[in-house]
Amino acid sequence: MPFDAAPLDAVSQALLRAANAVERGHCKNALWLGGTPEAPERVCLMGAINLAICEDAAGGPSWGILGCHVLNRLQVASGKCLWDLVDWNNAPETKGEEVAALMRRAAVEV
């Protein structure tokens, strides 16, 4: 399998960091709002993932294998493809607590 190189604990840690970012502030239709890209006030699902993965890479963009694992885990936990996850995040009825809960569930469902 091509994605076996990333340790799963790194994926869980990234998902938990992303969940924490969403819990600090959630937004829709933008990767981040307020603050700076390195310290945003609010993030969407994809913005939180990007922030968590960049934190793992000591501030530099580093999607690679880790990003693929994170997105795969979210897709499996939700039963949605990537674009449906983005649409779900942006839907008026979706709350930040739901987005963070999905990320936390994906972190423990291996």
C-alpha cells in the first residue's frame, strides 16, 4: 500500500491538533479568518488540517504522506469524499463542535 510510510500516531496527533484549532474558532467558506495564517482566530475543516500538518513540519508546508493519511482517515470516519466533507463544513447547519468531533473520532478509529 503506498501510504504505509506515515506512522499512524502522527496522523492521530495531527487530527487532534486540527480538532483543537476548530474548537478555538470555526469558520465556513474560508481556510482561516482573523489573526495570521500561522495563528488564525477561526479555521474551517481544511484550514485546521493545514494548520495541524504545518505545525507538525515545524512551520513549513508539508502535506505529503501525512496529509494523505489525515484526509483518508477523515473520509473513512465520515463516509464522505473530500469535497463532500468541505461542503458539509460549509453547510449552514454544521457546527464547529461537529467538525471537531469528527476529527477526534477519526483520530481514534484506526
